Amino acid sequence: MLGTGIIKGMAQTAKNFVGSYSDPKYLTTVEYPEQRVPTKENNRNFPFLVFDGEEAMVGLRCVACQICEKECPPQCIYIEKDKNKKPDFVGKDQFQPAVFDIDISVCMSCQICVEVCPFDAIKMDTEFELSQTNRFDGLLINKHQLAKSNDYYRGIHPTEAAEIDAARAADVKKAAAKAAAKAKAEAEKKAKAAAEAAAKTEADAADTPES
Amino acid sequence: MATLSHYLLLSALLFSLGLTAVLIRRNAILVLVGIELMLNAANLNFIAFWRHSPNPGDLSGYMFVLFSIAVAAAEAAVGLALIIAVYRHFRTTDIQKISKLKG
Amino acid sequence: MTFSFAIIAFITLIGAVGALAFRQIVHSVLCLAITFTGVAMLYLQLGAQFLGFAQFLVYIGAVTILILFAVLLTKNTGPTISGQVYSASWVSGVGVGVSVFVCLAWAILRTPQLDRLAAEETNSTVKAIGLSLMSDYVIPLEVIALLLTAAMVGAIVIAMNETSTQTTMQGANHEKGLK
Amino acid sequence: MEALLIAIKARILELAPEFLQFPLGHLLSITPVISVFAGIFALTTWIERKGLGRIQNRLGPNRVGPVGILQPVADGLKMIFKEDVVPRSADKIVHFLAPILLVIPTMLAFSVIPYGNRLVPIDLDAGILFFFAIGGSAELIVFMAGWSSRNKYAMLGAMRAIAQMISYEVPLILSSIVVIMMAGSLSLVDIVAVQTGGFWNWHVATPWGFVGFLLFLTAALAESNRSPFDIPEAESEIIAGHMTEYSGFKYALFFLAEYLGLFAMTGLAITLFLGGFHAPFPFLNWVPAPLWFFGKFAILVALFIWIRGTLPRLRMDQLMGLAWKFMIPMSLITFAAGATWHYAGKGLLAWILCTPMLLGSYVYLGTALTKGQKVSKRVYRFAD
């Protein structure tokens, strides 16, 4: 019948209206800047660069391989490779990005850069209050602003960060083991060589006529 | 005070403007606009004469204009329907180009 | 000639001249609306209150809109007069218009009986109009009602006629086949 | 209160010199009307946003001032200081004139509504005809706005608005003509005078009056382009219809005109059907009459906000179908019911004759309108 649906709908909205004053169930929003809904762990927004240790520019995991730059669908990443190698967090010489810019007005938070990074150097942030008064400069973020510590990463995505840390630690261990093995092999080789050399000298000495 | 002849002069001017529009404009819709102007001029004459007659209690002129407005509305509706029909046929509303009776 | 009459007459004539002269049809029609408003104001000034409002309702609310719809339906929104503005037909048309006005003005100005003021009292209340519509003018009223209905039906039929044969080719072919 | 207001006006007029009395008298009538309704407009925008918020389970504006009461001021300031953008290819003069012209008829419409016993700006003999004649010019101005913008959305919105306004003007006028027929006058003051002495004398308390009131309200909503009849400015389809190319103060004028048009329609609905400024019971006559008027006004505006918060937008064919297939026949039947009411003596017999007539035709037309439409609960494949 024409009109019954209208009356039903009006009753529902009236219930909503009256309920919003008496029953908190009917108010689903919060007063945003003062009250906040705790963010979900899988929440993600624009990317940032992870660094290890204290010094941001030293500990950057990024080695400027430019895979993310190539993979980025809206092409919002711009990387310039540094010419010289610099010692990184552990003191090993590495390439580092001289320039690493992300235009967050272009970025669409697709997370592809994170997926492709072989060094776990770029991760998704949860920061969303990024409004700026300048349309151009303020939204182009450079590597100093992008660099955030691993502790921060552990804070925003604990589960994921733990996995990554474990994987990296395993990697490091493996690398250390490998290095140790290599060192051992090297040492053995050296020792052998030394022994051989000693033997040789001895032999030489033996060979050498006394006269 | 404005006298009867003022209204009549205004109405005559309106009528001749409408007539000029009918004669010089080539678009059928603007010809209709000219006809509307002429009708309005005539209606204005009726009302002016009714108001300045010795016996304004007699509503003949008033009624004539009332019916004239209704007829004008009907005329506009039918006239524009004709123009649209003609346009559908000839793809133009230029009355110079609409010269064939049976297309 | 009072001040208010002069203003209203000026508005009316400006509108009429605009309707006559604008190149853009929509502008012409908008100017026509100004003229209709001016005429409605003249009716009000002459004490025909009901008629003034009726004029406004019918002409502004219906006829102008109707004309604008016709303009849009016939793709006439661009300028129409192209090139030769002062053609022979233009000159003769203006000539006829001017001569008609001169004749009428001469006749009006030559008649001294027309130079008189209106009577003080009128009997144009809505009640009086309604009563005379329902008593003296009841047959014209019925005829007008019939005319409006016929005009509405006629307008629909005229405007629909060719679409049925043009847009639905199947129907047209079917008709041909019948013949 | 009315006596006090009239006395104040007379007192001021006494002080003024002779030649100023005519313009000053009208100015003293016009200024309160315009300022009161402009104030109500500002308040309504705030109340509407708050109410809609509550209906949609949120809080509504609450930042500017206590509980957001200064929101209209903030909005107004924003509108005034915004850049006024005119499209390059727009028809500059028509584009400029449209918003200004649109405010004039909506303001003029308030001049015939009686707000109190002697508080009516002009008591025109053909007041209701004046109201509709003035309202009819809005269509032309909306066309001007849409056409001059040289924007497809604007043009589309304007054509939608004109089609809708013309269609709904018919039931609007027809449903008020029943009242004119019963009151025997086109003057709104006379129509209010007929409904004196308690709510049982109001036109809404009769079967034809009740149906006419509902028809009038629906048509008034459509006339003022309000939800659920807001397809001329459907934001999600054609941006803002004829207002698309307007910004800043011109947009504010359109907004103002829209609300003022709604208010004028509300005032007319009160005058025609709800007894105007009369109290519902004779013993409440000591309350000043304008308060009754504005009380009814507030209730109707709240109802409009409630409707806006509830009903979804109609489709174009549904809109036209409702106007031509349901509302116009229904208002014609209301005519017949009014005549029956008059000749059956306005008593029990009239009730017995009129009610089944109207109910029956409502059921018949309603089923005819919704025939062939299958209404079933919508099933969502992914959302649930």
C-alpha cells in the first residue's frame, strides 16, 4: 500500500533521533580530535623508511636499489643514488639514497613498494593527519622526514615487525655463520698456507747447503 | 496622471514592435514571440478602455482580456507544437526555408 | 503622465525592443518575459489586479517556459541572424512597423476624447469577476475550457505525430506494408 | 502583542513628516518580515544539520559556539568571502542576474501571508493568486541560471527543475483551490477568518482538508526542490544542478531563496489548512496570535527536516508518475469531496459520504501507481 513504507521509515528515523539522546548505541561517531578510536594494527597509510640504530641517516636500510621507484604504479617515488658507499649501521659500506622523495599527494597507499623491497627498508605508516597549507612543497616528503626508527615500526605494527626482526636476525645469524665459516675456512687455508710456507722454508732451509 | 491616450500610444508602440518582429525575424519561434507582443498590446488596449470607460462596473473588456489570455496560452501551445513538428521534418525553424507544403 | 507609468512603459518597451533585436533567441525570449512583466504591471496600475496576476502566472509561468522549451528542442540556442542584417526584408519590415505606429499615433493624438483620466471607482474585485464569470460569461468560460482541452490534445498529437513514424522505423515499415 | 506592534508602528508614523508616511509605513511592515524570516533561515540551517545528524546516528555541527549555534554565522562568512567564480564562456549578464532575481519572488511571497489579527503586510484581494503567480516566475529564473552557466549539469538540472516545478504546480494549485472554493475568497485574510474558533474549524479537520493538506505538503516539498524531490540538484548525479557554476555569495543567494521558498509554502499551508494564526482552543486565545503562527511553522519545518532525513530521492519517472498519476487525480477527487461536504451539511452525513470516497480513491490510485512494482527486501551479496 502506498504510504506504509513512508510511515515505517519515519518511525525508524524518529527512533534514531530520540535514541541518540538517551542510548549511546545510537551514536556511532566520536569527537575526533579529542577522542580517537584506537587504530587497528593492520591500518596502513603512506610509506616510510626504516632505519636501525640511533642515527637516521646512517642506519637507513635502504640501499637505493630503485626497485620501488620502478614498481610504484602512480610513480610517486623519486630516488637518486649516492655515488659513494658509506658505512651503514653495522659499519659495512653500502650505497645509500642521496635523494628519496615521496609525493604523498600522488601516493595511493597501495603497499606495492613494501611488497617488492628486498631489504625491508620501506614500510607502511599509520599516520593520516598529513594536511598541509601548501599544495606542492608540503606534500613532497624527503628522506629526512620519511626516516623513522625500527622501534617506531615495532610500535605501530608489532606482529609484523616481530616477524621481520626475526627474519632479519636469522639472516644476520646465517650471514654471521657463513662469515664465520668463511673466516674459519680462510683461517684454515691461511694456516695451511702458513704451514706449507713453514714447511717450505724448512725444506728450503734444509735444501740450502750449509756452506 | 496617465491618460487614456498614453496607454493607447504605448500599446500602439508595442503592437508595431511586435509587427516588426514578425516581419523581420526569420526564426519561426521569434515570429511567435512577435505575435505574443501584438496580442499583449491588444489586451492592454482592452484594459485601458475598460478602466477609462464611463462605467467600469461593466466587466466586458476585463472578461475579454481574461479569455484572450487563455486563448493566447492555447495558441502558444499549439503554435510551438507546430514549430517542433516542422522542425522535426525540415530540420530548421527558418521560415524562409520552409517553403514546401508537402515534403 | 506619472512617474510610475513612465517607468513601467520604459521597462515594457525595452523588453519589446530586446525581443525584437537580440541575436540570441534565448535573450529575445527573456526580454519578452520583461515585456510580459511590464504589461502585468500596467494592468495592476489600471486597477485590474486579478488580471495582472493572471497575466503574470500565464505568461511568465507558462508561455515563456513553453517558448524556451521549444527553443531548446529545436537546437536554436546559437545566434540566428548571420551576416546581412540590413537586408531588403529588414528595411521593408521596419518600414511597415514604423508606418503602422505613425498611423495609430496620429489617430490617437487626433482624437481629443481619448485624453481623459480614469474614473475613481472600479468594481473589479475578485468576487465581482467570479460572479460575472459564473453568470453572464458562463458559456464563454465553458468554451474556453473546451478550447484549452482541445489545444492540449492537439499540441500533444502534433508534436508526437512524426516521432512515431521517424523513430520507430518498424512501425513505419509496417504501415507501408499495409498500404 | 499585535496591538502593541501596531501601536508602535502608528507612533513612529506619527513622528514622520507627511510625505514620508507612505514609504515609511511599508518599510516598517517589510523590514520585520524579511529580518524574521532571514533569521529563521539561519536558525533552520543549523537545526536541520543537527537534526539530520541525530537521525543519522551522529552529532551534527558542534564546534562553532555552544552546541554549534554559531555555525550559520561561520557558513555565512565563508560564503561571503569565497571567491566568486564565473565561467569564461558563461552568459555574464544572465548568470549575474539569476540569483538576484530568484530572491525577489520568494521575498515577495511573504507579503500576503497573515501573521496575526492585523499583521498582514498587504491584504490583496487576489492574495493567493499573487502567491502562485510570483512562485511561477521561479521556473524562468532557474532556467536562466542553468542556461547561462553553459554547463551540461547546470542545464540538465534546470530542465529537471522546470519539469518538476510545472508538474507539481498543478496539484499544488488544485489542492488550494478546494480551500478557495470552501472559503469563497482568494484573500488569505478571509480564508483565515473562516477557520476561527478552535481546531475543529480548521480545514485540516475535514476529510477533504486533510487529504488536501497532505497533497499540498507533498507538492510544496517538490516545488521547493527539497528531499525526497531534490533531483534537480541531486548531488550524486549532477553535482548541484543549476547551482553548479555558482560560488560564494551567489550560491548563498540560491540557498537562501530555496529555504525562503519553502518557508513561504509552509506559511501558505498554515494559512490554508491549519487555521493560520488561530489558537487550537478558544480558551488559549490570550496567547498572542503570531506565536501560534510561528509555533505551527516550527512544527511543519521540523516535519520537513524529518522527511528529508528519512526518505531517499525519487527517480525521475517515479516523480512524474506520482505527480500525474496520483496527485492530480487525487486533488480532483478532493474537489468532489469538498463539494459533497458543502452540500451534505458539513456534519456526520458529510463525514460518512466524504471519507469512503477519499479513502477508496486513495487505495485505488495507490495500488494503480504501485502496480507492477515488486518491492522486496534487497539482498546484498558482499556487504553483509
